[in-house]
Amino acid sequence: MIEFCRKIKIELIALYPNATHYTHYIIIILQSLDVAIFHLFKNVWKEAINNWRLENEGERFKREKFAPLLEIALNSINLTKIIKKRF
């Protein structure tokens, strides 16, 4: 994920759990992302996992399966269009 973000010039920011009251303006800015992208991506991710489980009955989901499945999920949505529309 870090490599992907660096490649397309996304700066990742980690907030401490109790730091949100100090950074209220950041929360307001990120709220659009939460609704537009993260909510959508959660649904896409759940669908990708469910499809994988159907195709791989009985197989355990291992760590090495995560990145390829994440790539499939990310490629299935048009992030550029969604972000531009929200901002």
C-alpha cells in the first residue's frame, strides 16, 4: 500500500486515536473521503473476499493472498473520478 501511495503521490497520515479533538479541521477534510471512498471500498473489499471464498472453497485465506486481492479490489473502482466528484 505504501509503495502504491508513493507512486501516485498520496501522502499517508496516521492519527493517534485520541488526537482527533486537536485536529478537527483534518477530520472535516477527510470526512468526504470516509463517505465517498472508504465506505465504497469496504463494500468492494467485502465483495472481493466473498468472491474469493466462493472460488476457493475450504481454503484458508493466507497473508500472501491479501495484496493480490487488494489490487483487484482497488482496480475495480475509479478512484480518480470519485475523488474529483467529492472534492
